[in-house]
Amino acid sequence: MNIIITLIVYLVVFGLIWRLVSMLPLPAPIGQIVQILFIILLILMILSITGVVHVVSFPLVRW
């Protein structure tokens, strides 16, 4: 249950950061590179929180 709550919290924060970055007036090639980097970070974040890979150490949210 704690993993699900942690995943939801990180995805909400990640989505807010993605939304703020997407509002920046970036040229098209740079915007695509930033979008690809965000997708890679999202995949790494999900895999790290679920324990599949240990690339990034995300702290668990304690309630």
C-alpha cells in the first residue's frame, strides 16, 4: 500500500513539473529532447519505486 501512495505522490509532482516545463517557449528540437528526457526519467522513476531497478533511490513517503 505504501508503494502505491509513494508512486501516486511522485507521479503528481512529476506531472506538475512536466506541465510547467511544457509551458516554456522552447524551440521545437529542444522541446522534443526535453520531452524524451522526461519520458526516460518517468520510466526510471516507476521502475525504481517498484524495485525493479536500483538506478535512482527515491525515498518512500511515510504516513
